[in-house]
Amino acid sequence: MDLHIGIIGFGARSTLQEEVHRPGHGSRITAVCDLAPRARADARALVPDALITDSLDELLASGVDAVMVLTPDDTHAALTIRALEAGVPVFCEKPLAIDLADADRMLETARRTGTRLYIGHNMRHMPVITLMRGLIQDGRIGQVKAVWVRHFVGHGGDFYFKDWHADRSRTTGLLLQKGAHDLDIIHWLAGAYTEQVAAMGGLSVYGDITDRRDRTGERMPDWFSMDNWPPTALTGLHPVVDVEDISMVNLRLEGGIFASYQQCHFTPDYWRNYTVIGTEGRIENFGDVAGSEVRLWNRRHAGAADADEVFIVPEVPDAGHDGADALLVAEFLRFVRHGGLTATSPVAAREAVAAGILATASLRGDGSAISVPPLDPDLVAYFERGQTPSSSSSSAA
């Protein structure tokens, strides 16, 4: 029998409906909720048999087996908590929340209600990342001691500075909104979470552009063009632009592991570069899509040298984010049906949010290091068990 899935927010991430709406093959979209008329019209065209509404209560009461929260970042917490309280399992798009207290409240609500919570950190399923993590887990570079990440966000002006993403009241900042992916992967590759973070950065390019425009009713594909170059020539930026377009973060992780993350939104190219250094070698990716290379050095060299081994990022079926979206949705649907452990983690999502929020606070302050407040160990243990109560709490109940 198909799972009945409700979609909350039919905007940019509504492309996930291609993986979700497969009647007769395990899942179908039976309800869509969005406040925007354009989004509801799009939903009617793509899933004509579904309930289309602007009422969350109506969607939650429609008999859905789970919901996917695909709305803007500042709404994630409230919508997810509403669904969890209603006993409906939730897929929440990253980042988990834009406020650390809200993120913690989401996890606490999931545990208290016993309702399953899944976070859409799709990069954990990207082939370049799974390849690099596999090499680390196989011991090919020894014990991880450092992770360095450079993110060249070549489409940054179009993706993040012409709509709500540019307004820190809606996102906190791009170290959180965009960086949550990379911060999560830093933690995943290192096998440790951030304990302390310090950052610097600023609004170096897009803040000087005075051509602004209210784009209510528009979406990113409406204005995106490869001809929008150079960044200083962009027009029609969001009326509020107060998030940084360049940032640099230093992190100290558990176990004495060090990491750095650099993010720039006005580069000519668009890709991520990860370097992971261990006690017996290092790996680095050159490109992050199928056919790219992950290079491994694990012998001593007199100077710059060709890699000792080269691994090719494998081809995947034609799907969003190099096949990661399909794997992400499949894992979520399996989780709704059967529970159990998943590659993504609400605790890891919280730790990425914490690192991004506190890095932003450091950046907007004096650049001093800020410590990440730890989660309740019992809460962590709940999610590490696959969101099931402990045997002691079950017997006590």
C-alpha cells in the first residue's frame, strides 16, 4: 500500500515530488499546503488528485502518513512542531531551524511525542561524499586530524541575494542557510562535532548594489541566468540585503580535530573542495559531480606530487543533487514505514545549525571563539537508538 505524503511548501524544493509521487510504487502525494496561489496552481498541475489547500490543519487532518516541510527556513520549527504534536512523521528540509533554541525544541518535541523526525541533509548521500567517507572509514589516511573546505558559490548572487535568503531575519545568515550542508559533512567526515567556533566575514560585493526589487510571486528560475555576470553588475536584488557574501570559519571539533570552512558567493565557478588530512595521508576532491576525481596521497614526497591513487566519483541516475535526492527520499520513506537508523541525523542537523549560528554570531561580533552548548545526553541517546525509547523508560511507562 502506498504511503500518503503531505507536502508543506510547494516552492523551490517541490522538485522532490518527482521522487515522492509514485502511485503504485510505495508513495503518493495526497495533500499539498501552501499560502501562495502560484504554488497551489503548480501543485494542482503536477498532482491533480491531491488535496490542495492553504490550511495546515486541513492537511494534517486529511489522513497523511507523513509530511515534508519544504518551506522557507524561518518556518521550519513551527510547522515541524505542529506536525509532530499531531503525531505525523516529518521530513524537515535543512537547515533544521534558524534559531538554536527552536532546533532544540524540535528534537525535544520529537522525543516527547514519539513522532519520527527526519532531516533533509541530502549531501550525506552525494557520491563524492560517500566516496570520501568510505576511504576514511577504510583507514586509508589514518586518524582524521583536519578538514578544510572551500565552497565556491558561483550562483550566489542569483540563488541567495534576490529573495528572502538575503534577509537575516529569515535565514540568520548564509553560514547557516548554505553552510549547514558543509558543516554537517565536516562533522560526518571527521566523526566529531564542533566544540568551539570563530569566524570573520562581511557583505563585500552585493551590499554595494543599489538596484533592488520586490519579487513577490517570483521564483529563482524566473531571474536566474548565466549571463548575470560580473557580480557587481547584478540588478534587482532583494529590498533587504544584510547577510554576508563571504565568510571564513575556524572550528575545533571533539577529540582535538580542527576544521575550516570558507564560503564565497561571487566566484566565477561553482563547486565544493574538501581536503581531509589524517595521520597517514590526505584526500582531496577536484570537482564534486560524477566523473570528478578524489585524489589520495599516503606516501611521503619531496614536494608537490601527483596523487598516489585517484578515485573517480561514480555515475548515478539522473536525479537531483547527483542522485542524492532520490536516495534521501527513499531513506525517509523507509524510515516512516519501518523506523530504524538513518544516514541523516536530527542530532547532527542540530550540531550543524549550532555551528552555523554561533559562527555567524562570532562573525558579527569581534571574531572571538564561541563554545557550542551540548545537548542533553539522554536526548542524544534517544536519536542514536533510532528514535525509540530506552528499555528502562519503556518498562517505567
